[in-house]
Amino acid sequence: SFASLQLVGGESRCDGRVEIFQHGAWCRVLDEQWDAQEASVVCQQLQCGEAGTAYNPPKAERGTGPMGLQGVRCAGHEANLSLCNTSLPESVLAAG
């Protein structure tokens, strides 16, 4: 399960790039199709209210470091991001 979630690089704790805490480190969440459903789940999980905008930054602005999740698909009603369908990187699956 993904116990910890944060938004970084934004103007407040409810704005920015999504990261999850896994295996003792903050990891990026990469998604080519990030939209309002996924943003809504993140905002609800962080108790930030309704999502205003879902960002899809260009690759150069997606940050560096370990990747925790990719291919996240939410319906929008999940209690947290770990309940959405995801594609985990092979390194995470191998460490499983």
C-alpha cells in the first residue's frame, strides 16, 4: 500500500507533482494520461478538496529520481491512489 503521498514543486501542499513514499524513498508518479479522475483521488487523499487542474508536464519537467508508479487509472471515487489500477515498474515488482 502507498501510505504516504505528497505534491511537490507547487505553490502549496495541495499543488504540484505527485510523489509516493515507497521503500524508504519518495518516488515519482509518471503518467502520460493523468486527468481529473486521478487528480481527484490525490486531492481527496491529501484532504485538499476538489481537484482544480490535472497537470501533464513535459518530460523535461517531470523530475528525476526513482519512479514509483506509472499508468495510473482511477475512476475518481477511490479513497486513495493505491486503490486505482496502476502499472508498477519492474524494479518495484522484483523488490516486491
